[in-house]
Amino acid sequence: MKKLFSSRWVRSKKPSKQRKYRINAPLHIRRRFLNSHLSKELKQKYKRRSFPVRKGDTVKVVVGDFKKKIGKISRVNLRKSVVYIEGIERMKRDGTKVLPGINPSNLVIQELNLDDKLRRKALESKLGGK
């Protein structure tokens, strides 16, 4: 049986192969898919265009039903490649509220959660060790 995921795969023009790569990727590689753009202020400050989203980041939705809403990320689901944001809820038919999953590409990071030392170190290394 062929392996579902190859770590040596580089690229392909075929969308079906691209989808197969993303769906069968292990979780440590799927983490890279959960990047989101930084706001203009953060881009200037950190000299980066995008950064992986993380629980505790404050984000703004720029595409979709919840456009222009701002909230904190409450949960990140690597298997589904979606994030859940506090304050953004959808009503189900039975009246219960549920957090809808939002793709990180539809978000802009307004404020980073820098509680983690490794994350802080990754940003500082990009700036030249400030």
C-alpha cells in the first residue's frame, strides 16, 4: 500500500494532489497551514507578513458572515484547520449557541499572545535580537 503522506513532496499544479497533501499531513505539519496575516501595525513592528494563530490572540474577521467582528481565539483545531473565536456565535435551530469554525486565512491578527517564551523568541530572532 502506498503511503498517504510523503515528506519529500514538494509541489504540484494539480489541485487534487494539493488537497491530498493537506488532508493527509500529520499534525506537526498542519500547524504551518494555520497562518494568518498580521495587522499593519504588527507588520511594521515585527517585519513579518503573517504568523501562526494561537489561543489568546486577538483577531479580526475580514471575510465571511462575521466580517468586521473582533474577538480572542478560544480554541485552535489542527485536524479541521479552523479556529474558534470568543464572542462569535451561531444559533442552532433548537436555540443553542455554537462557535462556528473559521479558517485562519479569513482573519487578521490584531494582537499577539506573547505568554509563550518560544513564540517571543521567534519574533525577536526575526527582529535581530532586540
